[in-house]
Amino acid sequence: MTMAPIVAAVLAGGLLTAGQASAAPPVGTVSFSGKVTCKNAFPAPNDSVPTRVSLDSDEDDGSGPTNNPANRRATFGPISIDAPLDSPFALAAEVTCKAPGKKAQTFTRAIQLDNLTEGDTVPLNIK
């Protein structure tokens, strides 16, 4: 009979410890847009242009086509995704580049971000 109170105390203690864990950072919707180029990632063939941008915040992901690709450069966005707010994180950006008559290629960049707030529009230049 003396074991029951000890077991109950250990279980209660475990629950109290678990309740004190830190909360995950808040998440909110943020929009990204900007300029992108294939020139640095794929110097040859020299006619590849960016056709698509994909973003991943670990909370959400999204993608969209580029706008008016020419001279190996284009604009993209806005792409809205859920992202951590008020905490640092690495945004993964994947760019698809395509040269006429060639297979599409992709390159990825990790972009460090911090202190975002709900509804922000973040400019990104991806090379």
C-alpha cells in the first residue's frame, strides 16, 4: 500500500515537467517576391532562364512561375507561405532554370530570416 502514493507522485512530477516545456514559436503568413537569376548557378549554357521558384519554411511550402524571364533574369512572386514569426529560421529557396532544348536544372539556396511579422512582404534576390 505504501507504493501507490510514490508512483502517483512520480507520475504527477513527470506531468508537471512536461507542462513546462517551451512553446513553439508563433507561425503566420508571409509573402515573398523579388528577382532571381540562373547566371551564377549555371554559367553554361548561357541562355538558361529561371522559370519557377519554390520556397519552404519548414512550416509550409509554396511555389510559383517567374514573370517575364529574359537575359537569365526574372521576377517572381508574391508567394505566400506560413513561416515562423519572431524567431530565426532558414528559408529554402529552389529555383528551376531552363535553357531551350535542354533539361531543366534546379539550384537551392538557404536564406536566413528573422523577426518576421504576420502579413510581411519580404523582398528576396536569389542568385
